[in-house]
Amino acid sequence: MIRFLSLPLRLALLCCGALLLLLPGCIDPYMPDGLSGPPNYLVVDGFLNSQGVTSIKLSRTYAIDARTAPPVEGRATVAIEQEAGPRIPLQEAPAGTYTSTSLVLNPARKYRLHILTQDGKQYASSYVAVKNTPPIDSVTWKTSADGLDIQVNTHDETNNTQYYRWDYDETWEIIPLLTPLLEYVNNTFRPITTPYPRICWGNQNSTAIDLAKTTNLSRDIISKHSLRSYPATSERLRHTYSILVRQYAQTQDEYRYWEMLKKNTENIGTLFDPLPSQITGNVRCLTDESELAMGYIGAYSVQQKRIFIRRAQLPNDWRVSTGYDICIPPDTVKYEDVRGTFNYKLNIPLYEIPGKGYLATGLDCVDCRLRGTSVKPSFWP
Amino acid sequence: MKPLYTVAFLLFLSLCALTGHGQQPDKLVTGDFVRVPFEQFASQLEAQTASRIYFDPAVVDSLLVTLQVQQQPLRSVLQQALQNTALRFAIDADNHVFITKGTAIDTGLMPGFFQQATSDNTMATRPDEEQTTTQAEGRSRYVSAAEYKVYELGTGGADGGKVTLAGHIRDQKSGEPVIGATIYSESPSIGTSTDQFGYYSLTLPTGRYDLKVRGLGIKNTKRQVILRGNAKLEIEVEEDITPLKEVVIEAEKDKNVSGMQMGLDKLDIKTMRQVPTAFGETDILRVVLTLPGVKSVGESSTGLNVRGGATDQNLILFNDATIYNPAHLFGFFSAFNPDILQTVELYKSAIPAKYGGRLSSVLEITTREGNKKKFSGSGGIGPLTSRLTLEGPIVKDRSAFIISGRSSYSDWLLRRLNNSSFRNSSAAFYDVTAHISHKIDDKNSVYATGYLSTDRFRLASDTTYRYLNQTASLKWRHNFNNQFYGVLTGAYSHYGYDITSEQNEVNASRLQYAINQTSVRADFSYFPNSRHTIDFGVSSQLYHIAPGSLTPLGAESLITPDVLQKEQAVESALYFSDRIDINQRLSVSLGLRYSLFNALGPSDVYRYASNDSRTENSIIDTVRYASGKVLATYHGPEYRVSARYSLTDNSSVKASYNRTRQYIHQLSNTASVSPTDIWKLSDYNIRPQVGDQYSIGYYRNLKSNTIEASVETYYKTLYDFVDYKSGATLILNHHIETDIVNARGKAYGVEVLVKKLTGKINGWVSYTYSRSLVQVNAGTPSDQINGGNYYPSNFDKPHDFTLIGNYRFSRRFSSSLNFTYSTGRPITLPLAKYYVGNSMRVYYSDRNAYRVPDYLRADLALNIEGSHKVKKLAHSSWTIGVYNLTGRRNPYSIYFKSENGQIKGYKLSIFGQPIPTVTYNFKF
């Protein structure tokens, strides 16, 4: 889909500037009265893992113009409840994150999440059946002129799953092009004592909601469902790239929840904005009906699969970006400018070019820890 | 003056009847009058000449006569005495002198006047011949002469039997027909109004009548007829030349109470001219928006919401051709050049059976026919646009042309600006209208209209929007006889848009949409007798829609072409209506329209599982229809019933019920109408919309018809109109039915309107309380909106107050004030944000649960006319105005943007401060 700059913005440009000959102030910041006291609803993020550790994050809705991280909901009493059955408490660590021990939920029973918040309100998700997630058959990838496309394949022999959701974690190697031989300490140059790491690992969790269903198929098979794609130039494909795909079986109800959430919040600011709608989920406040809660708590197992893609496996003619293109070529700092330049710690000397000065670059060009971690992930080969 | 006329006239008639016709020799007058009061002067003249002088003492009370005469005839004495006054005199054959103000009465009789009693085989007099002979005596005299003549018309009608009088009412100066003028007799109370050709047909018992003529933009007049058989009477009327006079309102004088039609608002171009606008240019849609019951979502939106209906529920007809996008530049201007317009009629309820295809209203825009007598032109120069109109006869009195163009020069302004993003912007539009009318003979006339309007704008350089309306219509009218005529109309409409994006050559693309409509209709009107007016006809229209295509632009573009399959359909209808005047007090109009819609192949139609929400995944089958195969048929009756009951001479009650069906839907997910909106035909998966409206109103005229008041209330139900699922995407959607839902709506309201008809201060005040609610509770819970409860529509603005006031300082200076207040429109707000699934999500309110701030605006305009000399080379006028006098920043749009993890709200006001304008208009 082509994207155009949002219509209101363009109109504003047109009318304020052009037609009315630069009349000031057509666009004013505006916070409607309804937003002055934003609702402070409980947000429940997570799921009941039917074969493993359940981790639930509690937070609160907050003002749309806030810059801070969401306020976490600490010191709540959280438990998984089996319908007409036992209660399994969750422990809080760190604040706002509640974790269970490794559990196996009975697929013949229904479960819910029960929350007693610090302020004495009780919340519970609706009782949901346990769904067993079929294993991921494979995570495959293919290349084309457009780039790389990563796909997932799975199936359920029993035709019970039908509704699927995925998320993923990506990790990739970051190797700076420039390595400093010097460092500037106390107004003098000396050979570098602690070299910058040669390699780091970038990491990102998926933010998109990825869904598919097989209800229109005669068999419960997901074939080549596209999860992630990259243009042929992407810097993440420069060295070694890895993706961990997690698969969740969904009920029809939960599937619809995620589908709505996706439509509602993933497209903002285009000419073709869809109409927003109100969606909450399946968590209700038991003590106060007017109090809403966000989030959907389902019960299912997780299946995951990791793959690696190395640069050598990709077509040779791909002009993959280094990610450090702006660092080349480095600047030359003349002798008389050395103090002024290198006292500023974001400028890094590389080495001396005798008679001219020092080659220099920015900290981001040499310290890959600004883009990832230098601790090698345990799964990295 | 009127009582005098009447007295004088009656006297005159009785004297004529009593005395013989012999001419007596003039007696001479001698006298020396110094500051003698006129009454005394008159009695001396009477004594000397044995004549009788008739006058209204009130008219002459301040007149003192100073005159010295020796042996002079009466005529010359009176001439001298009255030469510097406004008084005129006339002397008849029996030496009766009639003194009148302004215009002398005509003492002559029509040839054949006295034959009434003696001869039965007189041929019908050709009144138009009579008129031309008197024309030499000057315009004002001419009209009154026609008024005081008694026309004996027709022959052979049985005594007291019903005969038909028909003809046209035309403008005396230009020969153009006067549309919607009423012609009626007060006793017995029988009347009709002219149709779009200026044609009328009245069925009356034989006898003598005073026929009064009232109409938009014309001076009130009357004709006295003695009707003896079926006859024709062509009436020429004078244009009301002072453009600042509130003519419209005057025209509706009796109509408000006595007319059959309810929920009809009629505007003529002169009224529209008075309403101040943002860019100084008369804008019909802006004026229509000031009428009670008509709203729009935003300031510069020309999308009309009539009585709680959606913007797509208005049939906009421009000389019988449908217009799909009536706006220029996102709605800053309406797409109709004001110079060529004659009248605009908006039917809000009691929609005539002749019209169909839209639920809420019919907006009928009629152009002028052009001057049939002489070549003339007019134009205007405004801050953003200029316009020019030329018109004239092709064959004098038989055919005329009018051509009118308008163009913007905002591009030129943009280039003057010091900002590169503006210099890269462009906004231009133009429109051209041409109309030709030709009278082949007395029974046949043809009319042709062509219209083209196009817009092109590029905002900050990368995306160019272009859209185009093209229409053509051809009409042939045939009079079978006085009581029966028919019109055959063919029309073609095209609307299309084209958006090109060239930001990045890899993504360069073109998005296109087009709709073509070809229609043929035959309409007949039959006036069998004074109690019945029968209209019937048949129509058929063929639609072709190319619903969207995205194609790459340039060799570098990597866009893959995406073309939606075309849509075709035929919509046909038959209608019949009869207006029955049951008695003096009660009239009813019964109408039935039956419409039939066939969606046609070639098409691939998706079938969906009936128990599931329609999504791409619930498609169970695809059925292929060959070209011309019917893939869906919808049909149904549309009832159009209305009644009027007169309570007293100046008050009445009217009620109406109508059902309408609509087979084409506008899809728009922006709150206001935008050029990217598309029109979609009903098909296998999308049902037609059906609406019912009940309305009742009370109408009363006060202070001898100078103040007109009405209260109308209505209740409307709408079925199966289009609403959108949460998260609907409308553009390039191959299965649009998965994103739209059939909604139910209800709307109700009360409209109060008070119009002051004449005088220095005139105008109207209206207040509307109305609600417009939508319910989507069909289908699965995920398809429902707001839990399946009724929620306010996008244009639900309960309180609405409008004042249009004009104050005339003099014939040359007048001022207009426009004041508008309305409740802010509903909006869906993001209330809070939260994190779920690794990403920020937004919690929205219920759909349309909040409202934007109230809307308030006042505008002021001053009109300055050039001198009113008739014989000037060119007439000119200036309009100076201030739009949004208070500078209030009324929100046009409220939107939210995500900036660095913060979601910020902004209010966009289009007219953020007072906007002065100056426009120069000319006419030659």
C-alpha cells in the first residue's frame, strides 16, 4: 500500500500557508477535556503457559501524551485458578512481573487468571480452555530481488488448532568497521588500554501482531506464512542473523481480539487510517463493573524454533549495508584542534597520520555496545 | 396605491358600461394658481371642464400647485401642473381624469372587450401581440398595461365547463423561462407553479379571473382573463432589478402556507449572492448549509447531511445529470459557477416520485437558459478565482446559448511565497458550463448542457491529486396539447480521480477510480382538470465503475499493478403521482415509484459462510458471472404521499410520508468528504439502502404575508446503509464487503424557521434540534460497534442556529450578516495508551463518544452596487466581506500523532482568524 502524508497535515499546510497567505496558527495543540484525566485501567499482558513458566506483566493505562514508561502495577496478588479447582499463586519479581513455577495445565479443564490489586480490587480473566500448540514444522526463508522473506510452516494433524499467533526475537551481529588504536586521556594520546568490543549482538522483539487461521482450509496447515521480510540492503543481514519464532495456538475469541488490536493500533497517521474501535479483552473487574481492564489471557503452550541466516547463504550481488556507512571515511583532526575535539568524549581518535593529525570518528562508529550487547548470547554458535 | 387602483378601476369599469363612446370636445382652462393645494386645484379644473378627476388624497396631500394658464386644454394644464412630481395622469374618452403615482393607468380597452356579451365566435386574442404594441411606451408602463388589460381567451367552452389555460412565464428582458413561479386565482382558489421550462397549465371553469403571478426574482404581477375555452397565455414578467432586494422570500409569500410541497427549500442566485463566504465567491452549497436541517461535518466540507442522512444520500442534479463530487479544492469551493445558476431546490421530505435513487434529499440545480433577446455577459474577480459568463441569442426569441467559466489562480499565489514546500505545492481548478436552448416550434423545444469541472493539487511536492466531473444532458420537450406534455432526457455523468505519487521512483504509482453513469428518462405531466395534476414516467440508468487501480509509474517503479474488477449495473424505475385538490382546504398528493436494480457481470462474486463474520477467511466459494449476467436483483416500491390542510387563510398543516431506496453507496472513512471517496454499487453481498421518513409541519404567515414561520418535525428510519467495521480499509480492497456492515439509523428533529420577507431588514432565522443515530448490531459480536447500541453518527449535531440578516441602507448599499452556531460533531478519542505484546497500544473511546468544541462563526459582507441607470454600458458591483469576524478557531479536524512515543493531539482550524475579501462583479 502506498503511503501518503496524512491528510490533515497536508490540508494544514495548504490552508494556513498558501491560501490564506501565511495566517498564523491554524494548528493548535489540543487535548480534549475527555483526556485530562486519562483512565487508569489495569493492563494485563501475558498468557497462561500450559507447559512451562507463566509470566504476567501488570501495568496501567496512562496519559497518551506521557513520555514515561507505563506505570507498573506492583504488590498485587496474582494466581492461576482452575475452574472448580486449585489456585496456583504467582510470585512478583521484578516489580510488576509475576511468574509461576513451571506448570503443566490439565487440557481437560479451564483456567483463568485472578488478580487482587494493591487497592483491593479483584480482577479475573474469563475461564479459557487450554489449547495445545502444535510444533513448528520449520522456519524457512527465501530470497528474491526484493530481499529476504522469513516464513513459518506448521500443521495440526488433529485439525484442532486453526487459529495461530506468532511473535519472534531477532538477534544479529554488529561489527564496527573502525577500530581505534589510540585513546586520548589527560590531554595525551596513548595506545588504547581497553579495546572496544570487536563484535556485538543486536536484539529486538517483534512489535507487530502476526496472525493466521486455517478455518477456510480443509486441513489445518500453515504453509509459508510470511513473518518477517528485509530488503536486500538491510544491515541486519551483514553478518549472521538469527530469529527465534514462537508459536501460540489461539481460540477463535482470542484470535479476534488480536486481529482487532492489530487493526486498531498499527496504522496511525495515513490518509487511509481505519476507524478506531474500543477493544478491551477478556479481563474483567469483579468488584467494580465500571472499572475496565485491558488484555487477553489465554491458556496454551508455546512452540519455538530458531534459525540462523549467514551472509554467505545470501546472494552475492546483494549490496548489504554495513550499518556504518556514515562512518566512512573518518575525519582528520589537525594537531592544533586536538584538545578541543577529543576532550569531547563522543569523538574518538583512531590513529595518527604523521604530519597531518589524527583520524577521528564518532563514538557510535566504534562502540557497538550502543547498538547491542557485547555479551555473546548463549544460543549463538 | 393599491386601493386607489382598485377604486379607480371599478369606477372606470362601471362608467364604461354606463356611458356611450362619443368623444366630447375639449374644454379649455384659464387660471392663476399660487401654492394652491392640489385638491382645490382639481375642483377648479372640474368646474371649468366638466370632467371628473379621481385621485387618492393621501398621494397629493403635500402637493401645492403654482401655475398660470390661459385658455389651455386640460391635458396640457395637467402636464404642467404635474411635471416635476411623481404623479401621472390619464384621461379617458369620457373626460375622467385618473391621477396616479408613478405610472399612468391605461384607460384603453382591449379590442373585443365589449363583444363578450354579443359574440361567441371571437377568435382567441393573441395577447403577446398586444404586448408588443404597447412595449414602445416604456418598460414600467408596459407591465402595468398588461396587468390592466383584460384578456379574453379561448372559444367554445361550455358555460361553467372546465377549460385549460397554459403557457409560459418568461423574463421580459431576456426571454428566459421563470422557474417555480406561481400563477393562481384567489377566488376560486386554483393555482399552479411553472416547471423547469417556465410552463404552466391551469384548469379552471370558464369565467373571469384575476391571475396573480409570483416568483423568484421577478416583480409581482397579475393578468386579468376572461376564459372562454382552452387557450394559451404567454406571460412576460419583469425581473426584479434591484439585486439586493430579498426576492426569494417574497416569492414564497403564499407558497409557504398554500403550497403543497413541504420540506422544500428554494433559493435563487440573488439570495445566494447575499450570503458572505470565505473567498468572496457566491457558493450555493455554503448557502444550502444555512438552511434548517442541513449540516456538514466541517467548515470546508461540502458534504451535506440532510436531516440526519449521510453525505451520499443526496441526489445532486445539475440540469438532470448526476454530480458525484460537488466540490473544488477539498470543499473550499462548490463546483458550480454562481453566474450560470438560476435556482437551487432542495427537497428534504416529500420527495417527488419523479426523483429516486438517494435516501435523504434531492438537490436540483438549474442553470439559466441564456438571454434570448440580446448578447450580454457578466463576470467577477475575486481573491482566488475569476469567472466570466457570456450569453446571447442564436436565433432571436427562439434559441440562446450561455457559457460560463471559472478558474483559480492560486498556483500563481503559491509560487509567490517564500517557502519551498509551498512553491512545490500547487492547487488549481476550473469549471466550464455551456447550455443551449432552442425552441423548434410551439410544441417542441430542445435543451443541451455540458459541464466540466476539474481539480488538480499537489501538496508539498510528492503526491498529485486530480479529479474530474464531466456531465452532459440533452432534453427534448414536446407539448402534446395544453394539458399534456412530455420530456425525454438523456444524460451522462463521469467522475474520476487520479492520485499520483512520485516521491520515490521505486514507489511511484498512480491510484485511479472512475464512475460513469448513462441515463435515459421520459417524464410526462398531465393536467386533466383543476383537481388533478398527474406526473408519470420511466427512467433507466446504466452504471460502469472502475473501483480502483494502482499502477506503477515510470520504468523504475517496483509497484505491482493492482486492479479491482469493474462493476456494472442497471437501475430502472417507473413512477406515477397524482396531486388531488379535494377541496379548498385539503389537497393530497399520492405517488408511487417502483425501482429495480440489476447488478451485472462480468464479475467474480465471493460467497461467505453465513454464520461467520465476513472476512477473507470466511470466503467459501467464488462464483463467476459472465458479461451481462445478472448477479443480484433488488427491487421495491417507494411511496410518496403528502397532504395539506389549510386551517385558515394564512396557516396550514402539511404532512408527508416517503420511502426511498438507494443502490449506490459512497465509501469514505474520513469524517468529511474527500476526493478519495469511492462509490460502490449494491451487489450480491451489499444490499441497497432503504429509508422511511414521516414529517409533519405547521406553517403560518404573519403581518400580511411579510413574516413567514414554520415548524417542521420529522422522524426517519434508515436501513442497510453502509457503516464500517472497526479497522476497515476501503481503498483497493478486493473484498470490500468484509470491511463494511449494514447499519440501521434513526434520525429525528424539529426545524423552526422564521423569515422576514420584505423591508430594509430581512433575512431568516432558523433553529434545529435534531439527532442522528446509528446502530450496528447485526452479525457476530466483533462486527458490532459500541456493543450494538445506538451511537451518534459523524454528523450528529443536536443544536443548530443560523441567522442570515440583510440590511439595506439604500438601493446601492446593503449589508449582510451571517451567524452560525452548532454543537460540535462527535469524535472518537484515544483515551489512554498501554503496552501489550511488546508494543504501545491505544485505548479508544466508544465510537463517537466525544464531541469537538462547538462551532461558532459570524460573517459580514457589504455590497456596493454601481448606479442603477438602465442604459449603462456595464453594471458593476463590489462585495467586501469579512469571513469569521470573531476569528474563532473552529476545529475542522482533531487528530492525533505519535511523536517519540508520545501521542499528541492537534486541532486544525481552517479559518483561524478573520478573513477579509473583496470581489468585483460586472455585467454587460
